[in-house]
Amino acid sequence: AAEGIRFDFNDGLRVQFPETGGPWHLVFRDIDTGVILYSQDVGNNVYVTSVKKFYVRFRLEIFHKADMDAFAAAVKKNPYLAGDEEKAPKPFFRHDYDCEGRTVMIQLPVPTIGDTLGWFPYVEKFRIKHKCHVLAVLQPHLADLLRGQYPEITFITREEVPECEPYACYYLGLFFRGDVDHQPCDFRYIGLHRTAGWILGVDPEEVPPRFDLSAPRQIEEPYVCIAVQSSSQAKYWNNPQGWHDVVKFLKDSGYRVLCMDRDRVHGQGLVWNHIPHGCEDFTGNRPLQERINIIKDADFFIGVSSGLSWLAWGCQVPVVMISGFTNPTNEFYTPWRVINFHTCNSCWNDMRVDFDHFDFLWCPRHKGTDRQFECSRLITSEQVIKTIKTIPSFKARMPVSAGG
């Protein structure tokens, strides 16, 4: 900056003062709101960072403290000087945030599929809005999936981060316990994916991720893809008869039913969830592009609030999403969203509770009672089947009596 002072916008506005030359007076402003966020005298060898870590168009101003003290003394003698901008001290250094043409790093550190796929379109929005060079830090298996569809973005690994010196850096994530320093508003209010738009200061309107959908169709017969597994029992469709009835209905309607989960069986402790009876086993730790190549030609996809539903959204197929523990505003919009509002529901979006990542049987309102997981247990097979019957691709294959 000047006088050996260094600054950047990596995880907020950061300013490092040298070991000699002070004292100074430091001011942080929000250009768009006009609010002074920080105004304080600082000495030698001091490091100052903003509290807010999400996108803010900061203005950095640095004054010599001696100039500020002299003006304060003059105002004490003549209070009318306080409003005289001409005679007020001028900063010897000022910088307004402007990343156009500069390098900005955006970190998506989680390995989970749904979060990253929901957030990534907002990274592209940021690049377009600011005309900057974006370094995207994400897991290799997700970078491999997205790299070809976003050629203007440079994908790097976490190991490469120390070698970079970006102008600014932002972290995308779900911040719990009322954190409003890393996100301008709690993600539970605005949705799992839209929170990235708010963190980056871009239009939060949802946009599906872009995938390579050019592979030829692999399966001739009409088929439906399903995904039943998830990372917490609250996310499952806990109706014990649900998947059995739906798979039977689909097969009776002439469909092959392919289960696309990574795991045939998943759970913890005494609770284990198995691949639904009657469906075809397409499970396995296969590359995401291989799953896309199959899902994209399905008549539709049925899943829960988990990563493969977000993958199906990007495949441009109708998605039937079954979820009771999340409010429909939490995920991308689908006209085939299934929830039962007659039961306890939407605890994930309840500001009064925090999700426990270490409790596989997390049910904050009814754990240990006969109402545990009623949000999805009481979503009936009938409700899901009625939703399926409204999908245009299903109706097109069925006789009028079956489709309507």
C-alpha cells in the first residue's frame, strides 16, 4: 500500500502494519451502505482484519495519527470545523475494493456432492459480474466433473493454495449457531444453495450446475433412477413400506428401476438402510460422470434431500424429491417436491435448533419418542405415486387411465 503497509481481501479485509513508522489511524468502510465498520488508532507491527468475511465492497483509508490528533484539537477549539470536509485530514492511502482483472480465490472445501453442486453456479456468477480471474478450490472428483463446463475458471486443490497470492478470497459453507460473520444471513432462511449467492454478493436466483450431457444413451428401455441413501437418518424416507410400493408401481408401469447410490447398505450402530427390494443394483463408488451418463436419459429421478438429487437437477431430468426434515425452500425448486405438512417438519431450517453432524439419529424435536422421524415416516407411498403420475414423461408413456 504505502509506508510498508500491506493489505488484501483474503478472508475479509486484512491490513498489516510495519514495525516502524506509526502510529496511524485506520478506517474500514462499506462503500455500498456508507457505514464505517472500523475506525481506530493503530501502532507499529499491528495486524487488523474485518469481522465480516463474506463479500463486502470495502474502502480502506489510512491516516497519519498526528494529522487526526491535530484536527481533533482544532475542532475542540472551534466545533464548526467538525463538518468542514475541506479542512478535515485526508488519508495518505485509500483503496476501494475492485477485483476486475485480478485473481480471486473461492474455496469450496467440503467433499459433499450436493453442497458443491448447489454452490458452484454462484462462483461463475461472481466471475462474470466482476470480470475477474477465479481460482476455485474444491475436491478433485468434483473438479474433474465441472472443469470442462466452466473453462474460464481455474480449478486447484487445497495443496496448491499456499502457492497462490490472490487479491481476495471467500469461503463457501454452511455456518451454524447464528454465525453472521461468514454469511450475511443464516442459510436456514434462504436455502442451502442460495446462501452462496449471498456470501459472494451476487444474484441469489438459483441456476443448475452445468454437466457434460453428450454421452449416447446406454439403456434402450424406459427407466427411472432412484437414490435412497444419505448421511443422516433424518434425510431418509423413513416410511418402511415406501420404497417397496413405489418400486413395484414403477415396474408395473413398465419401467426399469435403477438404484444409483454409492452404497447398497448404509447406516450406523443398530440402524442400517438397504437398497430397495425389486430395483436394479447400479450402486458402487463409480465416477460422477458415469452416473450422469445414466441419469440424464431417465424419464425422471426420485430421491431424498441428498447429493444425487442435486446431480439429477443438473442432468435436466424431472426430480421427485422426498423430504420432511427440510422445508421446500431449502433445495432447488421442483414441482414434484413431496412433503407432509400435517406432521412435524422442516427442523433443518428451524433457527432454534442446530444440526448435530455426529448424531446419525438426529431428530431434535422427537428423538427417543414414537414420533421420531415422523416427518418422512408419514409421507405415504400414495402421495409419492400421485406426484409421479403428474410428471409429463410418465403421463406420455401411460394410458390415460394410468396417467391421470
